[in-house]
Amino acid sequence: MAEICSALPLSGSIYIWTAGSAGPKYARFFGFIVAWWSCTAWMTFAAGECLTAANYIVSELMVYQISYPGGAGNDSVQWRALVWAISEGCLVISVALNYLPPRLYSWMFKFAIGLYMLDFFLCVIWLPIGVSRTYGFRSAKEVFTTVYNGTGAPPAWNWILCFYYATGPMVGFDAAGHIAEETKNASVMAARGMFYSTIATGVLALFANILFLFCTPDLNTFFALDAPQPFVQLYALALGKGGSIFMTVLAVVGIILNTSVAIVAASRLIFAVARDGVLPLSGWIGRVDGQRQPRNAVTLMFVFAAVILCTIIPSEVAFTSLTSAGSVPCTAAYGLIALLRLVCTPNDFKSSHFFLGKWRKPFYAAATLFNGLVAATQVSPFYFPVNAQTFNFAAVIFGAVTIFGILSWYFVPEERWLRRDQILLAFDITNEVPMQTGSSAVAGGDQSVRHRRESIEKQNDPHDAVAELK
């Protein structure tokens, strides 16, 4: 992904990357499908994150044993209304942060990074200390060899379902590409951001998951925790009620900030699709304000997420079904890009600063297989036997979104989106070897940036098709 991001650092990046990976012949077909996939994924993500924040908050009612009219459970409409109201409040805050001036938002982003690191270090230092002083750690044998099948699935598939748990930290790293047009030296910095964020998240998540397994109480105690977010009660067991409140506040603020950052990336994706004239109301959605920020795309994100959250009131199963499909399109898109690079364009994109060279085909094959396995897990049943309450609607939603993408490809005229001449010119430029740092052809340019000769020759041409593509 970093390889192709470096070659095509554009807003709306992931569907552009897919189109480029498919080659000129199939670019529009796969570009349309992944545009629908990615819009679905990112627009549902904000709603799902706000529900997560709400579940942290309402779980404190269980810690303090506060009764709620109608009972504290998803079978109560009063309870679902409470969760909905809190979720909508978290969404309003997350969206409001996106209307901050860019300079202030930069400081907020830095604050969010510091908050995440504080939360992480408290989990790896304070939580183990609390566990050692209360119910004690689980043994290494329990952590690494105990198998629990609470899904009702066959043992082999129960093991495969563990990949579903691992997908959380491994999606969303393409966000750096969505803001590439607002990033200096994007062909290097955006790709580097994707690569190192994935490494950091994967490594830290591995250690955190192992630590949490050691800190989890015995299974009987753990499954007796009845809060929507069991970690809140786990914090209460290990750190006391005050510690639980503090960690919950950290988690909620972190989730809200994370949602806000996700809206930044998603709004740029939606803006790029609207700018190309594909969405209804594209003229309004694709407009930027005086600070060149896509505020209307942010507003659309708010309306869409707020409407999805309303499905909590009649049925949380319906809401869970909508949001569970959010991660599937991302994973499928990652795998599809790798597959297309392996099959259609294995020897292209030489202009990338992260060109994989002789190792590219093994990397493409590994990425295809891994993401294919994860996507298959995400659309599979999570509990057996399968009935109306346990059916995973992600497969149905994912299939419907794919059909919408194919229909859009069939009915939207070529001259309206991803014209062939645009694709061909962009494809040619991605295969040019970048000029070296400090080249005399780059008058007054940043000496740390390498440029492509074709880009230099075309940059003052008002009819440049790549400029239209961007």
C-alpha cells in the first residue's frame, strides 16, 4: 500500500490506487467498486466509534450498580434510547472538532497522540500493578494454551475467528493517503505515514493483547461481567471505582478524538468522489471553504452517521449489522489492490519511492492471502447455530454495496468519471523513474524532494489531464 500511495498520492486515494493497480483496461470497473466500498466503510466507521464511546460511559452504571428504568440491557427501548442519545452527543463533538481552523486542529491532533500514549502506558503499567494487588494474573499456561470455544463453531473455525479480533488494529491505515493533497512531499510522507503507523499499531497491539490476557480474571468471572464494555468493569476490579472512572474518561476522549481524525480522512475521500461528479449533490459536497477545507463533506458525514445511529432505537441488531460491514470493504480493498498488482500490473509503478523491487510479487501474494482470509472471517457467522439473532449481515451489506458499485460503473458515462485519457496519462507518469534530489530541472524546489520529469513538463499546462484527475 505504501508503494502505490507513493506513486499516486491523491485524495480519494484508495479507489485511485485500485484503478491504477488494475491497469487501463479494468481501471474504471474496479475503481467504481472500491469507491463504493471505501465510502461505505469510512462513513459507517464514525457511527460505530460513537457507539463504542457510549458503551464505555453507560458501563459505569453497572460499576456503581445504578438501576435504570426499563432495565440495563439491549432488550429495553429506554436503554437503547439512552445509548443512542449519548452516541449522538459524541458524534456532535467529533464533528464539531473538524470545524476548527487547521492550525488549531493540528494542535488537537498532537494532543490526541499524547493522550493515546498515556492510555497505553497506563494500561501496561498501572493495570498490571492493580491486578497484582487484587485478583492476580493468569498463568502463562492459561494465556498461551487454554482454548475456549464460546462461538459454537467447529474447533478449526473457532480458531480462524480469532482473525476477526485482530482486524481492529489492521484497518484504516490508508487514512494517510486520503489527506495526501494536503501533505507536503506527499509521495514520501503519506506513504511513510501509512507504513510506520501500521508497524507501530501492530507491534503495540500485539504486546497490549498479550498483557490483557494475563490481566483478565478467570473465565467464570470474566463472562459474568454484564456491562456493554466489559473493560470498564475489569478496570473497576483491578483499579477500583475511581481508577475505572479515570480510565473510562481517557478511553472516551480518545475515541472521540479518533473519530474526529477518521472524519478528516473520510471527508477527503467523499470530497474526492464528489469532485469527480459521481455523487448526488456533487457540486455542493465537492465545494471547499475559504481555508480550502471540505466542510460540506464533513457535514454530509455528520448527517449520514447521525441517521445510522438512529437505528439503535428500534433495534441494536440492525445498527450492529450496518456497522459490522464497515471493516469488510477496507480489508477487501487492501486484498484486491494486492491481487491486481500481482495479476495485472506486477511490473509497474516504478516511480514509487517505496518500490518493492524483486520482492514485490511475494509481498503482493502474501497481502492477497492475508486480507482474503481476514475478509472471509469478517463475513462469516460469528456464532453457531446461525439464526436471525446471530446472522452476520455484513456479507449481505457488502454484496449489496458491490452491486451498487457495478451498477454505477455501467450507468455513469466514462466522460464523467475516470476517463481513459486521464487513466493512461496517470499510469504513464507512475512508471517514470523519479528525478534525483536536487536536480537542476527543479528550479527553486525543495532539495529533499524528488520530482518526475513528466510532472515538471506538465505542471504549467492548463489542459494537463493529471491536474483534472487530481
